[in-house]
Amino acid sequence: MRIGIIGLPLSGKTTLFEALTGSSPDDHKAGRQGPDIKVVKVMDERVTHLAEMYQPKKVTYAEMEYLDFAGIVKDGEKGEMDGAFLKSVGKIEAFVHVVRVFPESVFPHPLGGVDPLRDIERFHTDLILSDLSIIEKRLERLQKDLKRGLPVKEEISLLERCKDTLEEESFLNQLDLEETARQRLKGFDFLTMRPMIVALNVHESQLGTSEVDQLMEKIEKVYPFLSDGLFVVAGKIEMEIAQLSDEDAAVFLEDLGIKESAMNRLIHLCYRKLGRISFFTVGKDEVKAWTIPEGLPAVKAAGVIHSDFERGFIKAEVISYDDLMRVGGIPEARQKGLLRLEGKDYPVRDGDVITFRFNV
């Protein structure tokens, strides 16, 4: 999964990026063009436990790629989604919009004061305007095609529906669209089609306070579609913790009353927002996690591993992770009748351990 980290300058974007990836300020290249990119392992404890069971030669965790974009709005000027930015976000699957909540310090806010609701409104307006601009240009061309007798009425109707949604200050990802309509819109790379997570970047002293609770309530009231994508994080302290050993990090997190690191919490949120799950393949050679869309048929999941698996699919031998760990191994699971043979259309579930039978 590719996750873009965006926001205003001095919002703590890069600090959060460092917290999520374990990188340090020295890792950033001066004068770099385009976003900073880091890949992190999704440290799923289920993979760890399966590896302990099988003792494989290789253990492969799922991966997540984070892209840290430069601040898009500078010096209080009107934000612009310029060509370089738009070109960079083509393969981004979700955005994390970092919003500054921590108070004024040696880094004054570029818009003249800390106001999270204003920053959310300003940035989201820019995203909406960018998509509206694309739609209006396309509709203008389609109207000419319509006059020439070309069959474009269906696309015009779809884009006008999108235009109405944006003009109501909502995101396109809130539209209830059939799969065929979604496929039609894919080529436009609309920014508001992507899931949006809002990371409220607070000072550690603000964690668990009524101030932050009230802010979240205000945001949910103004932007109800963001309610399941709000994420509170003390970016600076999380960045410092990310530089520590696992043991020391656990102690610091406990002292701060943080049950889970920002990296793990955001990974779980991204999986949920994007509708992704993990299944596992196991053996003496390798234990591996595979990330797929929720509900993907078994034959398509097989194709994620290799096209031959999909092409020659026969059956999927499936057991849940919980059942496998409970009985202690595949032979024991087979004796207890816990292994299932599933066909092509079986919707793979999170935590399934699968052996694919195929013939090409």
C-alpha cells in the first residue's frame, strides 16, 4: 500500500513521517525533487507466531510505503495542486492529512495562528477545487462530442453527479457508485476519491485532554465523513520513541499512556479505510503475509502470489490462523477436520492460512 502524507508547512508532516518509518532528519536529501519515500514492514504478530511454529528459512512481512510530500501551501498564499504534485500522487491509495494542533513555538504557523478547523477546510477545499477543475474541463469537451453525435451521455451524467457532490463540499469517495462507474472514474485520478485520514498532531501534554476531545467532536460535526478517519498523534515524541529500541520504546509509550505506537495504529487504520486484509502462506521455506482487498475470491488471491496459481487454480486448502495456532500445526488440524477445501469463489478472510492447489 502507498500512503501519501500531506499538509501545510510546519504541521509536523515530516516529523510524523519519521515516526512512522523510523528515519531521522539526517536521512532527508537536501534539495530533493518529489516526495521522500520509505518502505516499512507491517509487523503483524501473527507472522511472527507462524514463523516460530514453522522455523522457515525466510520470513516475509507485508510492507507499507509512505510518501512525505512537501508542504503544498506556503507563506499564506492560496494553495495550488500543481502539476508536480498531481503527477506524484497517481499511485497513492490513501492520504494522511497532518493537521497542526500543537501550540505556537519557535515554529510559527504559516497562516498566522493554530486553527485546525481552518486548516482542514482550506486543504480540503483545495482538493475539491482540483477535482472540480478536471471535471469542468472534461464536461466542456464532452458537450462538444455530444453535439457531434458521439455516445457520451452516460459519462456526462456520471461526471455531473460528481460535480454536484464536490459543489456540496463533499468528497467523491462518499458517492455510492457501482463498480463500472468506479472503473470509469479511475483514469481521472481524482484526489477526493482516495480515502482520507486526518492526523491531529498534538503536543504530548495535550494527549487525552478535553481540548482534543472537543476538537474531534467539532471536526466530526463539520465533516461527518471523516469521523472514522481521525487519528490523534503526538508526532514529536513518537518520532523520538521511534529511534529507541523496542524495549525502551514500550516503556516510554506506557509512561505516556499510549497503548500502541503511531506506526501500528496508522497501519491498522489504513488497512480498515482501504478495505485490506492479510492472508498467509506457510512452510519450511517461507512464511509470508499477503495484502489483498477484503472479499477477494480465492482464485484472484492465488494470482497475487503468481499468475500460474490463478491460471491453474484447482482448490484452496484453508484454515484460520486462530484454529491453526490452537491445534499446533497442519497435521493436527487435518485430524480434527479443521482444514477446508474451498473453490474459486471463496472470499478470502483476514487471517486465513492458505495452501493453493493448482495445475498448469
